[in-house]
Amino acid sequence: MADWRDRIVIDPELCHGKPCIKGTRIWVSLIVDNLAAGASEKEILEAYPSLSPGDVRASLAFAAEMTRERYVDMPLTKTVGS
């Protein structure tokens, strides 16, 4: 994944500040939890048609970054129209 920051946002006014796929209210953790439970990428994309394969890969890249136990510089963003 070239840069998961292009697909994932953290906005304190959206989903209680949890990391989400940009333009959706789909939590990164929901995607990773589904993959961990054995769901295939195809199943996730069918269940959440607003997602793309790149969003699933970005979620995994984000999760991998979080496991490196270091600070991740990610600016908070405001949702337009909130």
C-alpha cells in the first residue's frame, strides 16, 4: 500500500474519532476484525459496496503500522458540513 493516509481519516466529529475509510463511516477496525474472523476481501466488498479493494489493503496497512508500537503522525480532519 503506497500510502494508507490517502484512504483513512480520523475526525473527532465522525464515528467518535475512530479511524474510518475516507468518505464513509466504515471503521478500519471493522474491516480488520472481519478479515481476522476469516471473511474474504470479496465478502467484505459485497457487504460494504462503498469500499474498494484499495480500502481493504489500506486498512491492513494501517493495522500493520499500529503494531509497530510507534507514534503515527496523522492530522485530525474536520468533516465538511458537520
